[in-house]
Amino acid sequence: MKIDECRQAWGLQRMDELRADLRFTFRTLRRGRTTGGIIREEQRAGVRTWIENYHKLKDHLEKISEINRELLRRDRQQKRKG
């Protein structure tokens, strides 16, 4: 997209207005692969909340997986014994 098209899309007179209002966010998907996005300043708090919730969910799922692995291990041991 050309700079003039960008200005028109955001309704701006100057590109520095765009930069002042936006923040960039990046996430590494796997080694050598990063993705990013642009968020407006007023979206920043909400996006941080979403990211925090994502990390909490990921931690909970990991704990559930650990419990599940332990239950499967115990089940295998019981089957071997008897």
C-alpha cells in the first residue's frame, strides 16, 4: 500500500499522526518465524488483557496435561501389575 493510500485509509493528513497513535506487537511462532500486528493506542489495554488471558489458559492447559499424563502412567502401571 502506498503512503497516500495509507493516509486516506486512516483519514490522516500526515503519516507521523499514524505512528503516534499506533503500537506494534510481535509474537514468535517458532524458531525463525515471527508474526506481528498493529494496534491503536486505545486498544492497548484490551490487547494486554487478551494476551494475559491467553497465557493463563496455556498454563492451565499445561497443568491439565500433566495431570492427564500422570493418570495415564498410573493406569499403565496398574494394568502391568494385575
